[in-house]
Amino acid sequence: MYKIEINGNVYKSDKVKNLLEYLRDDLDLKASKNGCREGACGTCMVLVDGKAIKACILKTDKLEGKKITTLEGLSQRERDVFAYAFTEAGAVQCGFCIPGMVMSATALFLKTLSPTKVEIKKALIGNICRCTGYVKIEQAIELAAEILRTDRVIPKRECKGMVGTNAHRIDGPAKAVGEGVYAEDIRIDGMYYGGAVRSEYPRARVISIDVSEAEAMEGVLKVLTAADVPGLNNIGHLSFISDWDALIPVGEITRYRGDAVALVTAKDKETLEAAKKAVKVKYEELTPILTVEEAKKEDAPKIHEKGNLLFHQTLNRGNVEKAIAESKHTITHVYKTPATEHAYLEPESATALPTEDGVQLYTSSQSIYDEQREVSRLLGLEPSQVRVTSTLVGGGFGGKEDMTVQHHAGLIAYVLQVPVQVTLSRQESIYVSTKRHAMEIEMTTACDENGILTAMKATILSDTGAYSSLGGPVLQRACTHASGPYNYHNIEVDGKAYYTNNSPGGAFRGFGVTQSVFATESNINKLAELVGISAWEIRYRNAIRPGQILPNGQIADKGTGLVETLEAVKDEFDKNKYVGLSCAFKNAGIGVGLPDIGKCRLTVIDGKVHLRTSAACIGQGVGTVNLQILCQTTGIDPKNIIIETPDTHITPNSGTTTASRQTVFTGEAVRVAAFELKKALKGKTLKEINGYDHIGEYSGVTDKIGIDKENPKSHIAYGYATQLVVLDENGKVEKVVAAHDVGKAINPKSVEGQIEGGVVMGLGYALTEVMSFENGMPQVKFGTLGLLRATQIPEIKSIIVEKNTEELAYGAKGVGEIVVIPTAPAVQGAYYKFDGEFRTELPLKKTAYKK
């Protein structure tokens, strides 16, 4: 028996437990988050005798005589200050890392309430943030220190919620002090824990599954296999390519190491892990296909029945061969970009419980309606029998579009009629989840003697891994954006995505454009050198301008602001020696002729407007954006607006949070619905129209790829950007200037946060992040992914360009994805200036970051 003091209370126990589990499971103290369980991420930070230490690396029996403080144990004054400071600074995005940041800041404040910027960075060295780029977190800590140091009253901030103002994030305070509920925070009486037995091989035939030993264990409820699936076993994010087996049946062949073979359900987590090891699976190991070159061979085994070629995209405009032949300068290079991990701070988790005729799911994902569709398919139910409610989402970046745990939780709850929670460990998440597609790109770019671009020809090969996920659309977007945001009209692109036995490639912030723009922009740097002009000048001469025609044939609208982003960085370009530059454009909305609809339901209940959409907030702040659009349109006080949680039984289908679409599509749906509400309010109060209920909708109409039309409209809108990277004399990134044409910044501080976070993610992609594989298995842990920490972040200057005056969503364009796209080629250009070596592979080698 030992005693442990936590938040001033003394607890006695004879159990030896991991402190993080003890806090969360035994004491219900959930501000400490389970991010990695390997001492790398800092989401579980607590104070031990005033020192910030990660709870996941501590054992309870070793803490006798120590004083432990969690975020719940801070004074109300401290919690209020942190809630205000982090919200005021715009430091809260997905929020999953923030409680850990607060505890690290608290430890710093015990030493000094006048910390320097360097001291703040060092205090955060044990904490990782994937959303914010750390900039605004550091500003929040400075602000909190100043308020506590001067003992001043926390300012009362009145906000009308108008478009263009820095309205506070609606979920900021709760996230900052650990009160926000994420998927693994859900607790239900009588809840079981579920988990999957995974394949031992990337490619093997399942000969038999023996569950007898596992089911005989005390505390094990049942082990399910594919034979227990009541509906269709194969699911998939795209309904017309449902090629991902929920469980691999006996007699069938596994496709990657993350494949689930059986599902164990147990009374507690310890029993679950023991029972998973007790399931005996007999395999016939088969030779895996681990490269695109192997997958392409005519005699290669078929990973799927239709063959190893998932998707083939061609784009042709003008006469490419003639244009290249007549051009003064041509450059051809082969570029390679790696698979990378999303590394959202919150591992995947879902809780399911049986209902009278189906299941209720509580999940953390990017679309509750996608989950409803796929889970109902698996269970053989009507979609209406599967209710999905979203918790807070601890980051996504595209990685939470595919099913990982939701379908397994739903299956267990429905078949066994018990509530269950399924959560991936961080290592399991790395093994199971989708990655950024690895691509090989051969690109030829040509220009005339003045540096005017004339033609581009590219061949793109994509490793889509074991399942389709969004491999087709990702490749398509890599192809459609490979020309860059420039004014020339001879392009030829041939793209192919192949199945392999590697981890599946899926949606990832930038959606294929991060890969192809690296090739495009790097080639342009070479052309500038041949012409004898600067990297800035060649881009300025070719930059698409309003009324001109993009290489895909779409006419650039009057809100096109690429030139303005170039002009915004010109002074920085001219005054620095080792400087790289890159431009990019990225679509807002799915486009290319596919249905794309945003919806918003406004309901008046007891004098309050309930704003209802299913748009998932994965950190970008879509709920706050919607509130601002509603306030701008109606003039209603934000105090009279309630933003509801996405729920398939209450909120209309607003589409997936993907393709930088929610601000434009659901934002416009809010605007449409708000105008109707404004009409209903004419001469009346909210209480007088109690019961009002109306759905607004916006549908973006675009043209299919390959349509016989001179100037097709591929996408509703495009954002444009120029990013500039400066190296110091030692080859370290000293400064990044990021100028982004966002149309209209609904919430400027949130836009800055998106830019800063995207830049840091782009720097990681360029310099430090890589996943090595061995026999199809990722050979990394969370702590070895190469994620940048606060001490490694350079100065980041965000420049917001607002030019668009369209009524659509008050002129806003999506900004979530484009912010990560130009960074890597800008870094490449800076290193080319630094040492004259032209690098064609990411992450860049022979740098101050990677040898």
C-alpha cells in the first residue's frame, strides 16, 4: 500500500499503474490527454513537485512523497487567466495539446513571471503541437505571464462577431483548461474495451483463426471475426470503391500490416491486450509488393481483383511537344517525395452503444455522415439506424476521413449489444492510419528567352498503398495543379496510382499538390537561372492575373491575388542572400463536376438561435466562422447563438471537412439561411419566432475534367500564395514570410494561425519528416517522426491578402490546405542559393537538419 498526493488530495492504493491511466481512468481527471504514451508529445504533462513531467512515463508506486498537480488542480484564477490568454492570442486550434502546454507554462511561471521568448521556447521543448506552429502559443504564454505578474483583472471582451474581426474561438476556453470532451474522454456505465488483432505480414493468406484461448480468459466477452459481420465486410471512403476489408476473412489475403483479422472485447484495457496476444492466427506468408515498380509488372500478383492500377489520370492542353521544341530553355528532373505521417495529437478513438434498432457512435472524425454511411453498410442497417455524434476532434489534416476504429466499435456494440470504446495506441495508429502519398515525378518545364513559361510535361507515379482511400482524387489534384498558378497553355500530364502492400495513402493537407508543386517550383528556379533573372522575377512575369486563363483552361476571376502575394514579399526577397521562393494555388471545394453541397439549419429555441451544421472542426475554427457569418448577416448578438455539435440526427449533411471547403460551402449555406432568418425577424424578436426552423443550402456547380469546353470551371474558387524562406549563414531557416490570398479573412487571427501551422508542417516535410519502412511496416515512433518543436521554429511573418469581393461566403476562400504547399520548394530554393546543390528529394539531404 502506498499514498499518492494529487491536487492536494491523498489517495491510497496497492495497484501499480501508469500515472496517466490512473489520472484518467481511476480519478476521472481528463485534462491530461493520451497523445502517445511514449513520453514524446507532452499532452499528458503534469507537475511533480513543481516540475513539468509527462504522466505517461511515471508509475504511481514511485510517487509517494511527491506532490502532483494536474490542470484541474490549478487555482481558478490561474485557469481563468490561461483560458483568456490562449483564446485571446488565437493559440487554440484543435486544442488537444493545449492542456499540456498550460502545465509546461505553469512550471515556467514558478521560476519566473517575466520569461523571455527563449525561456518560453525552452519550456515547451517537451510539448508538440501539430496545428499552430507554436507562434501563438508562445504569445499566449507571454500574455498569461503579464496578467499574473501585474495581477491585473482579466479584460472583459465585448464582441459583436462581425466578419473580419478577431472573434474569440467559441471552444477556446474549454479546450485551454482541459474541459473540452474528446473521443477517449467518453465514459459509459458498463463500457467494454475493444481492439483489433492485426496481420503479422503485409501479404499473407489467413489459414485459420483460433479464438478459444482468448475467449476462455476471465474478463473477455467475445472475439469477433469477419464471419460475424452482418452486412458488407468491405468499406471505403469513396462509396464507388469500397475495397477496404473491415476484417480479413479466413482464406483471404491480407494487404498490409495494419489489416484487422479479429476483434477482441474485454472488460478492461489490460485484459484486452492480453487477449489480443492469445488469439492464434495461422498464416501462409506471401511475397509482398512494396514498390510501384513491382506493382507495375505484368506478372505481379494482384493486390485487388481489378489489378494493381488504381487510377490513371491524363491532362492535355495545347501542343506540348511543339512548344518544348521551340522553347529557348527546358529543364527536366525526377523528383521523389516520401510518405509522411499526419501526426495529429489525438489518436483515433470511438465509443459505440446499442440502441433499440441500431447503434449510437461518439467519434472524432472529419465527417459524421461518412461514418454513418460506412458503418451502416458494415452492419447491414439503414443509415438512419446509425446515429453519429462528434466529440471535439484533436487534429485531422485529412487522416481522419477514413475509418479506423469507428466501424469496429459499431460492429462490437451492435453484435454483442454492449457499450464499447475502441482506441488506437499511438504506435497502432502509425501502423494503421493513412499517410501522405509517396510520389515520383518526372517533370519537364520550358520557357522562352525572357523567362515566359511555354510548356510543362509531367509523369506522376503515386504509391497508394493497400487500399484506395482517396488515392484517385489525390493523384488527380496532383495532376490538375502540376502546372502551377501561371499563364501558359501547353500542358501534358500522365498520372498513375498503384496499389502496393504498404500503408494506405490517403487525404493529407495539400492533397497531392504538396508533391507536384515541389517539382514545378524547383524546375522554375532552374529556368530563372538559365534566363538570368531572379526566382521572384520569373514568377512575377508568369503569375496568373485576373481575366487570364490558367493552364487548365479556367478563367482567373477578378479576386485572383497571386501578383499581390508576390509583391508583398519583394522587399524581403531583395534584401536577403540565401533566400528561396515558391508560389502555389489550391482549390476550395471538391470541384471537377462532382456534387458539392453545404447545408446549415437554423432553429430558434427559447429565444436562442441554434446553428446546426455537420461541418467538423478539426482545429480550423469553422464553428466560429459560421457564427461570424450569421452575426454579420443578421446582426444577432453572439450571446444569443448556440453552435451545436455535429449529429446525424440533428445537423444537416454539410459534407466532409476536406478540400478547404467548409468556410466557402457551409459558410455560404449559413449566409443563405441567415438571410431567411433575418426576414422572419423583421419587426419581431427571437422569442416571438420561437420554433422557427429553416435549412439553407449552397451547391457549387463545376465542370468535369476533360469536358469539351474552351474555358471549363474546374473549381468554385482558388486561393493563391507566395512563401519565402531565408537561411542564415549556418544554413538554418531563419525566417519564413508567407503571403496568402485568402479572399476575405473572416477571422484574421485564425487565418494567421492556419498560415503559421501550415508553414511549420511544410518545414517538417521539407527538412525533417520521413517514414522508413521495413517489409511494409513503418519503422518509426511518434518521437522519431521528425516533428519540429518550439525551439526549432524560425520567425514566421504572415501576410494576409484580401482582394475578393464576391458575395459567396463574404469573399472568403479556403486556406486550410494551401498554407503547407509552397514551403518545401521555397526551402529547396533557399538551399540551392546557399550551397549550389540542386536537391530533388524530400526531405532535403545535406542540410543543417538532415545529413
